[in-house]
Amino acid sequence: MKKTKFNEGWKYWTGSDAFALVWGIAGDAREVTLPHDIMQEKPAYAESKNGGNTGFRDGDIYNYVKFFFADPSMEQETVMLKFDGIYMNSMVYINGALAAKCPYGYSGFYVPLNSYLKYGQENEIRVIVRNGAMPNSRWYSGGGIYQDVWLLRGPMTYLAPEGVQAVTESLDEIAVVKVQTTIWNRSTGTHRLRLITEILEKDGQLAAVQEIPLTVFEGEKRKMTGRIVVKNPMPWSVDTPYLYQMRSRLYEGEELLDENVETFGIRTLALDAVHGLRVNGKSVKLKGACIHHDSGILGAATFLDAEYRRIDRMKKAGFNAIRMAHHPAAPALLKACDELGMYVMDEVSDMWTRSKTDYDYGMFFFEWWEKDVEAMVRKDFNHPSVIMYSVGNEIPEIGTDHGAKLCHEICEKIKELDPIRYTLASINGVFASGDKIPQILDDLKTSGKLDGNVNDFMTFMATQEGKLDKIVTNKIVGERIDMACANTDIAGYNYMTARYEMDGKEHPDRVI
């Protein structure tokens, strides 16, 4: 599908039009080119309910409007919008009708337009972002449409967006690349097609090509799989971030129906307790840092130049890996990591069913996690920089029976969508032992501060000489860790270095 940026020509204002008879545009509406962090425009003040989490700035209800003319030819096309990220609780209306919604502030999502458009006329796109309930984040979240928006146009029979995926199955003097391509047929007819997939070198020279015939029927969604041999491959790694292009073309007879171009890297991953992590057969030590999504004084608005600068500076400082803390990474960040060479641990969320702030994603996780995991994996799939997924950060319930079951379900969902990369949970042993902390403290003959939140307790224990190490090496903590790690490829230990040696001996096959 043809994909063009849809960032210009928007207007925005704050405030609610709830139960309005007629939706108008506020008199103080201002023009804006996206991406846009509207939270920055409010002054900071000491009494903000968010406190330092969002720089003492409040959220609000944000409204964005854009008008665009729908050419009559669009009626015979497939037309949709793609929002890379809106923070948070967004609802998208086309000509007054709700077309899509997304509670999570870090998921990209699509809005099919065909059934909502008035062809040959001006059409209104209205985005309402209900970000007024605070606090809803433990870091500076920003607010509004803070990532890119795209307009996608294609034929009735088309290559599905994010539907062309490449996996390196083997790599030596040749590389075998498995390519899976999803084709949608929205038309009422049957179509006999040819799918041509080309792999192109960095300079545009053809490295390999494959043609597959197929027939798609009315309303069918078809996934085609091919394996392509690339001779004398250039492997991707942080030291050699070589990128190929994969060009997919869909023909009916001699007519080109649709075209898609993806960037990807040829690389393999392996993991075991003897060699650790191996990329392209070589052991790799990760020297990483956690980063949030904001860009300092630019706020949360996401720009490729800013992400490129950040990764470039981190790499020059000696880092070779980043962990996205604590949510899915923006496409712009992953593009910078691919091009410059940086390994990435992407992360699902900071909470599951137990919130860490009053109005955070925990309010929606139970109903939405599958869609949001799918969105993250689809986004990440062709980025060679992404090597593992964290299913959650310091989840309090992860060591309980139901929490371990949910951990298993999330890991299985990821493996269903992406069987190549590895999963872990970022586990805080103290948090995971929450209901057992009184028993642990009794074992240590210590009286902890239990009337505050978990951060208060961690701060208290950190001031007690040697007590934190004794807590995390307690048998109860070990039992909770065992429950959580039964479902993941990697055991992610947060603040538990005291357990490394003992658990390495007790669980010799555990990758920590």
C-alpha cells in the first residue's frame, strides 16, 4: 500500500465536548503539525497531582481535528489511517462516527476508513484523547498525538500493512530467509495473482528474487510462505549494521496491483546457559541502559532525528543495548537502532492487573493485552535490532498462581507471533513477594515500613545494612521467581545480584 505521512493540517484544543448536540471546533483551536506533545504547553506547578512523574504538569482532554477530501477513486481502493502512538485513551471519529479506539498510549493502531468516508467530499477526522485522569504514569508521558500519523491507500486486493515478515533461518556462506506475506482480498471476485519478492542490497542491486503464484477468493485473507537464498550475505549486528530491503510486488496478469518495501537485517539468534546470547554464532555481552520515550526538552513528541542523535551518543559512550522502559518502543527509535547498530529489549508494559498509579494501563490490561502484544510484535518483527521481549516490568502478581498463568499466556502469544526472539520478565523479587514480606521480615527479625507503597519499602530496606540482599535471597523470594521464570526464556533479575551465584548453581540451565 502507498503510505504517506499525514502529519500536517491538524488543529487542536483542550476541553470536553461531552454530550454536545453539535461538535464544533473551539474558537481557540490552534494549528499544529504532528508529532505533538500537548502536555508541554501547560505550565508546571507544585500542586500537580502527577508530581515529578510528569514534571508537575497535568493532563487534560485533548481534541484534534483534520479535514481531507476523499477522491471518488478511493471508493474502489482500500484506505486506512495508521497512528503510531497517542497518549492515552484515544478515540478516533470519522465524520462523527467512532471508527477506532486505543486505551494504551504506546500501541500503534489502524483505522479502516472506507465505510466511513463521503467520497467526493470533505471528511472530518476527529481524535479525542482522554488523558485527564491523573496520575496515570510513573514517568513523563506527555500527551496527545505524539507520534507520526500515516495515510495508507491501496487496491481492493492488497498486501496487508505489516504483513510482510522476514526471518533468517540459517546463515553461513549463504542465508536462507523465510518470507511470509499476507494478502487481503476485499473484492467480490476471485483473483489469480503472482507474488514477486526481491531482496535488494544496500546499493539497490538485486541479491535474490522469488515468484509465487496464488489464487485468492472473495473476502479471503491468505498468508504465503517462501524461502529465498541470499548468496554471500552481509550479517547484521551492532558492529556491522548492514540492512537489506525486501520489495514485494503483487501482480494480476501484467498489472501491478500493490507494492510494499520493508527494511530488514540478516541475522540469527541463539541462547543457552553455556554460551549465553549469540548473534550470528558469536557470543555477545550486553552493555545496556534503560531509556524512556521522551526526548528531554523536546518532551514526548517523537522525531527520527532526535532518536538518531540519542542512539548515536549512547553508542559512542560504549553502550551496545537498550531496554525500553517500560512500554513498546516507537518505530522511529527502532529505525535508529537498526541503522546505527544497537540491540533492543522491547517491553510490553509497566503493569498488568494491579495498577502502579491510580489511572494507568492496569485499568485496561485484562481486556486489551492481546491486541497490544500483537501490535508490538507486528511493529518489531522486521527490526533486526530487537532481540528480546520483556512481558512486564516488576509485576507484583507475577509469582502468584494466576499471575504465573498470565505470564505463560503472554509468552505463548508472543511465541505464536514471533518464534525467533526470546522472552523474559523483569522481576523484582521483593515486589513479587508482596503478601509474604511480613513473613520474610519476621525471618530476618526486621520491622519494615509496610504502610507505604512499594517504593517506600524499597527505600527503607536499602538503608538497612545488608538487609536487601538477605531479603532477595530468602527462600520465599526464590519460590516466587521459580513460578515466574517457568514461562520465560530468560530470567530477568532486577536488584537481585545477590542471587546470581546461588541460582546459577541451583538452576544450571537458567539463563539469568
